[in-house]
Amino acid sequence: MYAMNRRKNFWVVAAVAGSLLADGCRSAPKSANPGAVAAKPAMEKASLQKLASAHAHYAAGVVHEMNDQTELALAEFQRAAKEDPDNETLILEVSRRLVQYKKPEQALELLLAATAHGNATGEIYARLGSVYARLERNEEALTANRLAVKKSPHYLPGYQSLFLSLLQAQRGEEALQVLDAAGQLVAANADFLIGIAELYQHYLAQYPTQREAVQAKAVAMLVRTEALKPANPQTRLRLADSLYALGDADRAAAIYLPLLDQTEDLPLARENIRARLADIYLRGDDHKRARAQLEAIVHDDPANAQAYYFLGSLAYDEKRWAEAAELLKKTLLFNPNFEPAYYDLTAAQLAANDAVGALATLERARGKFSQTFLTEYLTALAEGRQKNYTEAIRHYTAAEVIARASEPKRLTAEFYFEVGIAFERNGELAEGEKHFERALELKPEFPEAQNYLGYMWAERGEKLDRARDLIEKALKAEPKSAAYLDSMGWVLFKLNQPREALRYLLQAVSLTEEPDATLYDHLGDIYSALRQPEQAREAWSKSIAVEASDVVRKKLDSPQAP
């Protein structure tokens, strides 16, 4: 295709030559000066000969280039340009090739010759400026680029070259002034305005502290563009992309949506538009419309791993755990090297109470990636769900070692809370207490940790006053928590205050959606302490009905039972 385009350029030039030759064959106009009449055909003939020679050299250059004879090709192209020095299209094409083949000095010589007669346009000066910049002759680059803008005020590349030269020279304020001046042009077309907006975005990348003011200027350019109602879909796509990049999501979405109907025959462009729309809707928490775009992507491209990943994330956020897991499995099916999906799939499987599946997913991750905090932490959670607390503790310990070495921010209060639970359930109460204390040190207002540690002490009949203080704090944060109400009732019972305890237990029972064996067991003990045997037996019976327990059964069967 590259060679074919070059052939096309040659035949276009040849066609122009043919028309010029034809013009030369026409009768010359009458003239009062017979000498001039005689001289003019001779001048035209010489001019046509030079033009034909230029075409011949250019054609020879194309042939050499097709044969990978770069030096010969460049020599022919330069001869063509010298034969036809007023042909700016030719000058620009040859200078481009010289720069492409790392001959900027020769490109400079050619361009300087083109500007010598004083009639060169802004395009030539813009190219001259870019060549000067490549040669690190920055002041000369700036001069050429200023002339480019002056000579062709609606020629976008002139502004681009001047702007970039000023940025390179660390003259940011002047660079911004160039864009502001370009933005004042009244007759600017849509592509020009979008180009200036894109340069404002480039400026923001260099000077982020000026974001508010500069972003407003860029958006103003795009609003002007929108008012022009450009019909070209490519222009409208650039407009939407720029609005999207600048954070004007609503305007961008309003342009993207109609473009979906105009890109039915362009699947890649259509997919990119849908991806942008999905991102806009996700950022705006519009899950319904985000899901619609993502589902359309996977409909057109069933192997799109990224779309499945975001659909899985949406399902997870909406607590549709099993669906999230299936979608994330598809992510890994089509992109097995996407590491984050392994951890998200594990989290979905754990949420769906599929600890076995979670461990299998993590084993796959271990076979592909190096050991990480997440692999160890999630493995610990999964082992804990299977009540393999010794294994859980081992993986928690490995996770902590990794985090201390490379990711200390991972060691949160929540992490130490989970570790504390594993130790407590493994019967290592002192270690559990230590980790709960660490969690509360990192996050003093942590109701779950306050309640868990307080209840653990209450169960053991230890540190009851502090246990009560901790549970009171948890209950203050969540006064309708049945678990916290039960803990408060239980610590009061342990403090020999059964009457006060009863109020909390009854409230806990009333707030529990599903019957809870422990609550009824505690309630029975409190009624027993209050010498209300019938109520005690009723509560213990309800406890056994929910979950069989030898301990509770003994209370009912014991002759000491009330």
C-alpha cells in the first residue's frame, strides 16, 4: 500500500504535467510586442522541460525507493525539488522523506531555498520550524513557526509547531498565549478548534496546577465546535473524545450515542465508543446503562475479556456473587494472564460461599504469577471459611511478611481483625487478643473489632468492665445491631446484672430476621438467673430447634434445670 500510494502521487504529478504541456500547445495571445510574442513560447518550452525533468526525477526516486535504494531515491527526489522549486507540495513531500530518513540538514537546505523568494506559505514555514527544532536550533524554530502562523493563520500545524517549540523552550506562558490567540479566530473550522482544544490538553499535562482555567478554555473550544454541528463522523468522534478526556461526560455521551448508528460498518470504532460510554456510565454510577453497553460489546465480540471483567465487577458491586464469578471466569478464559481477575474471582467465590472454588482459583494464580500479598491473604480467608484455622494463620503470616517488605499499607485494621478471628477460633486466645488490640490501635472506632474482643472477654469472664466499654462503643455506632445487643446483654449477665441484660437480649431477638441459636441460649440463661424456668426452657428449646447442641441439651435435661 505504501508503494502504491507513492505511485499514485507520481501519476497525479504526471497528470498535472500533461495539462501544463497541453496549455503550452495553445495559441499565444496577440501582443503589441512581436519580440515578446516570439520569446514567450521559448520561455514556456523551457519551463515545461524543467517540469518534465522534475517529474522524471521524482518517478526515478519512487522506483529506487520501492527497491530499497534509499540514497539513490533521496538524490532523485532532491533533484526533482530543485527542478520545480515553486511546487510547495513537492517541497513538503521531499522534505518529509528527508526527515524520515534522518537527513534533517538536507531538508533544511531544501526548505530554506523554498523560502528565499518570499512567497512561501505557512505550511513551508511550519515544516521549516519543525526541522529547526529537530536540529535543536530552537530560536530559529520559533522564528519560522511565528512566520507560519502569520502567513497562514488558519493552518493548525503552524500553531502546533509554535506551541511545541515554546514548551520545549520552557516558555509555557507564551505557549498558552499562542493557543489563546488561535482561539480568537472567528472563521475557524471544527477540526481547527478541536486541534486547539487538544493542545490545551497537552498544556495541562505539562502544567497541571493551571487545570481549572485551562480546562475551561479547552471546553470552550469544544462547545464552539459543537455549535458548528460538524457532519463528519470522524470529526464528531474527535469532539466526543476530547470532551471525554476533559471530563465533560454528559456532552461526550450525547455525541457518542448517535455515532453508534453511524459506525455499524466499523466494528472497532463502534466498540471503542461503547467502551467510552460504559466508562462514562460507570463513573456516574449508572449501572443499568453501563451494563447495556458492555453487554452489547460482548454480543459483537464474545471474546472481549475486558468487557466481561467490568460486567463481573458490576455484578459483584450489586451482590450478585454467582453471576460475578461466572463473568470473571470468562475474563480469564479469554485473557488468562490478567492477574487482577484471579483475585476478583476469588473474592466473588468467597462471597458466594464457594471456598473450594476460591482455593482452586488461587492455585491457578500461583502457577502463573509470583507470590503476592493478595494470594496469601485470600488463601487465608478461604481456609478460614473451611475452618482450617491453622492453615489460615500460616497464610496470614505470609501475607504480613510480604506486606511489611513491599506494601505496608495493606496492613490495615481490617487485616489484623481477620487474623485475630483466625487465632481466636483456633483456640489461641492470647494471640487473637493481641491482633484485635492491634486493629483497634490502627482504627479506634471499629465496631466489629470492639464487639468481637468485648464478647470474647465476656465469654471468658475476663476484663468485664473493659469488655462492657468496648461493646457500648460498638452499640453506639450501630444501635440496631442484633449481634451487638446480644453482646451487651451477655456482658451484663456476666456482671451479675441479669435484669438489665434481659432488655438487650429481647431487643436482639426482635431484630433478628432468622432465628439464632446463640441468642436463644443466652436468653434461656438470663431467664434462668431471673428464676423464670418456663421462659428459660422455652428459650433453650428454641435454641436446640435451630441448632443441635449437647451443652444446651444438658441444661434442659439436668435435674438442676429450672
